[in-house]
Amino acid sequence: MAQGGFLDLVPRSTDGKLADYRADLYAKQAWYGISLFLFIVGLFNWSSILYSKFSVSRQGRDMESLATPRPSSVSFRRLPVALLNAYRVIVFRWTLHIGETLCLSTAEITLTVAYIVYMYVWGFINSK
């Protein structure tokens, strides 16, 4: 006698109801995931805006401090800005040319691939 799972205990008449429930739940979960992604992007955007507003500006420095030579050591305070600039160069400046007229940035390609992977993952999670 083979051991069955939970679905073997559920009567067959409710199997259609369960499938309908999962189909409705799948659409809601997909929209929740997309909303969460947009919320996270907005959170990073607003944190970037607030950081630029409240960070120390360079306009307060006098000309003498700008004329002094820079230290040769690496400043770890500038590491987030350096990583952000590297990210911007890779994502927005690198492009993929398809044919003679179509030019896609790495950001567009990354978002499209992430969306397709997300939809496939949720499709496989909700299937038998």
C-alpha cells in the first residue's frame, strides 16, 4: 500500500474547489509580489533623496581645503557612493543592440528577466 499525501485525504469533489481557490490566490500573490517590488524600489529612491538632502554638502568647504593634496589612503566613507556609481554605469550605460533599430539597456533586460523568473517560480509553486 503506497503512502499518500494530504491530497489523498481530501475528497475528490473538493479538488476542483481547491484548484479554483489556488487559481484566485495565484493572481493575488503575483500582484502582491509586484507591489512589494515597487515598494522596495520606492523605498530606495526616497532614502537616496533623503540622504542627499541631509548629508554634508561640499559647498561649505573653503578653497584652501580644496587645494590641499588628497591622502593616499582609501576612504571607506566613499565606498557606498563608489558602488552606486559603478552600479549606474553597468545598468544604465551598457546596452545590447538587437538589429539596427532596437537598443536595450541592462536595466531593462534585468527587470524583464526578473519578472519572467518571478512568474515561472509562482507558476511552479502553485502546480502539482
